[in-house]
Amino acid sequence: MYKNYKVVVNTAAGRRRYMQYLIPYIVASPIVDRYDIWVNTHNGADIEFFKQIAEKFPVVNLVWQPDGVVNGNESINAFYKACVEPETIYFKLDDDVVWMEPGLIEKMVQFRVENPHYFLVTPLVINNSLSTYLLQVAGKIRLDQYYFAESSHPIFWKNGFFASALHLWFIQNYLKTGKWNELHIGKKEMGMTRFSINAVLWFGDEMRKMGGKVPGDDEEYLSCIYPTLQGVSNAWNGDAIVAHFAFFTQREELDRMGILEKYGDFCIENWAKDLLMKKISDTVQAIMQDVESRRAQLESVPSPYKRVPPRKIPYACIKKFIPKTVLEFLREQRLRNRKTGFIIK
């Protein structure tokens, strides 16, 4: 609870390889009344992980896809129908948010309450196209040229090499040094524009006005269409920071560079210094180890959901027939041919 508001965090889940680093932040927060994990996967090992997490942490509540169908992002919209409780603040976090500054949840809920006129509010997100744009224009990061603002920017959103450089810039200069507050930029409003909703808060009372019905692309509708129709804006709390691991366009390169492991090592090392966080982290890691030891068996368990045949993407099947050495050669060619030196300082 916070000032008579119930606080509900939710995550469309998901992948345990990321959530092992997200969950401790949430279950440790003293103001979170409930953590809804939206089970939106067919993977039996991930589902078992979520079940064990719910058994260990009473604040965790598993929410099953209401229509009994899982189809990636396309089956997420049905979950919003339950996010309409009165006097409730919802904080939706992507499953691959892998770091939060201390007190982030409390800081964002306070910001939400103090700024009720915005539809969505969000922290500053490391590896989010428009957040990167804000860091650029605020002079917090020096890039090789001016990059325009767009949620699906070819560099800020799509380019895995840039994302890797951005994460390393943040980890080395601000995370490990404890100087992330030097990136704070204050409150920033936005309107009539889409942004990646990696970490957003809304009021249940506001979502209830639309009956929890989110048509089409949830990100486009919630961040742009609905607030535009209502004549309201969204806002960043630029004095609160989280790190978002990857968009699908970036994941291959970030995995190759071991970025997730760098965040994981930092989190676990720091949690070890706090008795409560160490206990939570140790519990989560024990569950991870148990699930991993039975992964093949768990992944063979039939899905509780109906499957939707994937849409065929032209030429997508060709990649699996190309030898790994050829793919690596092509990747190296892209690396050599790309424009390097994105970040100056």
C-alpha cells in the first residue's frame, strides 16, 4: 500500500533466465501488495519456475491467460482486462528488466501519485529508444552524431551492436561506480508518440474507463492512441532508472557479449551484502538450479494452453540450413561494415 493505493506489479512472463534478476526487486519491496505473473508461455520449465516462485513468495500471484491461448505478444492483451481495480496502481515491468536503482518501485509509485494527470508514467530506461534520446539531448551521453527520436529507431532500437555499447557504457561508468544518479534528468512529458513500454504505471480507475480492453498492438494503443484520444500526455520520471536487457532485434549480439551475465553478476554480488536480499536471491537461485536439473523433462510436459501456428516469414527458414561458420563469417562482415564508434563518452 502507498497512501491508500493498493500497489500491484505485473509482468508478462516469460523467461526465467531474465526473471531470476527481476523477481528479488519486486518481492522485497515493502509497498507491493501483489505481484501478478502473467503466465504467457508454453515452456514447461519456465512454468515450473513460476509455480515454485509463487509457492515461496506469498506476494506472487500466477495469472493464467484468460482465453487459454498463448501466442507471444499477441495473447497479452487479454490480461489487461483484470487491471481495473479501483484505488490501485499497476506497475507493468518487462520480464527482462534486469536492474533497478535502489527504491525504484517506491520512487515510481510516489511519482505516479503526485502526477495523476498523466495516463502512463515510466522511469528512465537504459536500452529504450526514447530514453536514449533523452540522455542524448540532455548531454548525458555523447554520440557520434545526432539521432532522431523514434521508438523503433534503426540504431537505438534495432541495432544490437549499439545496445551492447550502451549497456557496457552504463555498467562501466555508472553501475559499477554507483554513480547512476548522475544520469538523472528530471520529469519529461511526451504526447502523441509511441514509446516502448518496458516499465509503465497506470491507475486501475483509468484502465477501468476502457473496460480493460486493449485492441491491437498494446504498446501502440496504451502509449499513443488512447492518451491522444483522451487529450492527455505521458511522462518520464527521469530521476529513476532501470535497465532493460534487450529487444528481439538486439538479443543475438547481447547474448554473444554476455551482457545479461554482467548484470546478473552485479545483482547477486550486491544482494549478498544485504540479509533480506541475499535470502531472496538464494531462494530464487535454488529454484533456478532445481528447474535446470529437470529442464528436459519439464520442457516435454504438454502446454496448458492452445498453440497458434506461427505465421510463415519468407526466407526465415533458410538460416537454419546455413552452417554456423558461414553465419559467423557473415556476422563478422556486418561488424566490419557497420558504422562503429556510436558512443564517444
